[in-house]
Amino acid sequence: MKHWKNGTRMAILYAALSVFVGCSSQQTSDASDGKGSRKVQEAATIPVSVRKKEEPLKYNGQIRKVVYLTFDDGPGPETDQVLDILKLNNIHATFFVMGPHAKQYKEFLQREVQEGNYVGMHSMTHDYKKLYIQGDFVSEMKETQQIIKQITNIEPHLLRPPYGSMPGLTQKLRDQVADAHFKVWDWTIDSLDWKYNKVPFSSSVPAIVNNVLSQANRNLEVVLLHDIHPQSIQALPIIIQKLKEKGYEFETYNEQEHFMLNFWHDNRL
């Protein structure tokens, strides 16, 4: 992994994508209640835009290809295996955590930070009605933020909305998010790993790998995975190796180098 000065890295990241990135996402993440029950809901397929520099910067004559691996809904029992795989490959990732899970698996949350990964918020309940209909989105993110701070002594500002930002994160809620000085990240690639919970590894792992690799065609990608599903952990080493073979370098989110990646194209977020 090469090290880059902040200004250069920002320019490269902003230059890497065209103004509009087609983002096929049927985000279907696991909605979680306090007892760990799950339900699934689809999110919209919306193009994602990021800002573009006039002239892309290159390294050794080549435009950098950068990928961000992101993991939702943890920490969980499998998170330590994800961290082992990342460490073995000398790469870092971005974790969007649930408040109750962070409290339950404090040691994994601390390890995520200690090993150079970014930890952001993914709500307390993962409940669509509470977050978007009743309007508890920002309050839940603030509560999750404070749990992270209590455990890691770091106060993050990046969040990922459960089910993606569209359609739930309305103008009113986005105003509240902006007022709270939060940033929002959706994704460019959905691995759909949650779909294979009851499928043997012999079928689920190749499917997850293909879901990621078949969509990894741009110079900047943000991949949605989960660190709570065994099939995701089994697929991860292959995904990493294949992305390396396609020329990608791996980055973790940096608040000083934020770029817009939300389905609403809201440049405040």
C-alpha cells in the first residue's frame, strides 16, 4: 500500500470517477431489533456523483484505482476474523456499527480503531419505521456516536443509513443530518451477501465474489459488505485478491478527505 500526501490523495480520489457513477444497488441489509431479529427491505437504484478535478493525477503513468471495503451491522462474532484477514493483507476498511453491537463487542470495536480502520455509525435499531417514519434517525446516530466515543475515545462523523439513504432520508431528515455536522456514505457496489445466509459456502461464496467483481469497473468503488455473516468472511479473501488483480488499491475513509457518496446527491453530506 503506497502512502500519499493528503492533498494528492484527495485530488486522485475526486479525479477517479466521472461526475455521475452508475450505482446498481438493491441494498437489502438486515433490520435488527434489540433481540437480534432481522427483516429485509430494498433500497433504490440511484446514480452517485462525486466531484471531479479537471485533470486526473497519475502514479507511474497510471490513474489510481481505489476501492473502499465497508462493513455494516457489526461488530459481531465474526468481526475478529474480518480483522485478521485485513491485517494479513495489510489493508484497512470502514466499519459502520450498530450501537448495541458496539457495546456487546467492545474489544472488536477497539481493535478496529487500533488497527487503522475507520468506524462510523449505523444506528441503534436498524428499524426503518423508527428511523425514517418516526424521525429518530439523527437521535439514533448521535447515540451510536457517543457509544463509539465512550469505547474508543474517537467521535466519528460519517454514517451509513440502514437500507441506504433513499428513499427514507427525506429533505427534512437530511437537514437535520447536515445541522448535526454528519456526513453520509452509501455505496457503489452491493455484494448482496445477506441473501446467502442459508446457502452452502460452495454456492454462496462464488456468488458474493461475482457480485462484487462484476461491478468493479470504475476507478473508485465503495463496496457494501457485512461482518456478521459467515459467507461474507469466507468470500472476503477472494474478493481482496481478485480486486488486487484488477489493479485496485485499498483505502479506509478519512474525514479530512471526504467526498460525496449519497444517493440524493446532497453535497452538504
